[in-house]
Amino acid sequence: MELEITDPHYKEKCNMLQTLYSVIDPELMVNIVDLGLIYDIQLPDDQTIHITMTLTTPHCPMGATLQEMATRAVQQYAPGKTVETHITFDPPWSADCMTEEGKRQLNASF
């Protein structure tokens, strides 16, 4: 996920993204940001945070767990706000979504 510096919520979204680095995929042992699973963060109002994320596969056995972990991490960052985390497969995840750091952590050459 790339943030636009012109976004009025840029700083807050950066902080939330930093928080999401703490969410580790228990199967791959890489955080969900470097895996490229976070697609978007929206703040439609002062009390709501929408996170759009994906999974490496629609049949990921850890999907619900990763979704809950992402929600909890952002709730800890922004207590009192409503955090809604949505899973999408559009576009489908591919190794191209990963950061260079994520690829390095997996020792992968994608």
C-alpha cells in the first residue's frame, strides 16, 4: 500500500500502517504489510476506520485470524474508534504485491 502525501489523513494512515507491521502471518512469519496484504485504509469520519486487505489465497486457513489481528492492532492504536476490516480478492494477491523487505524475509526471488 502506498500513501499519498497529499492525503489529508496521511500522518494517521502512516501510523496505522506502522501498527500493522506488528501483525505477523503465523504461517509465513512475515508481517502483513511487507506481504502486501494491506490494500487500503480509509477514514470516512472521525470515529470509523476501514481497512481493506487481502489474503495470499482465498482458502487461506489463517484468513479470519489475520483479519482479526489487523483489526485488534488498529483498535489498540485508535481506542474508541470503530475499526472495520474487509477482505477482498480484487485484485488477487500475487508475489508482486510484496515489498522488497517481504521478499528478502522469505528469501524469495520473485
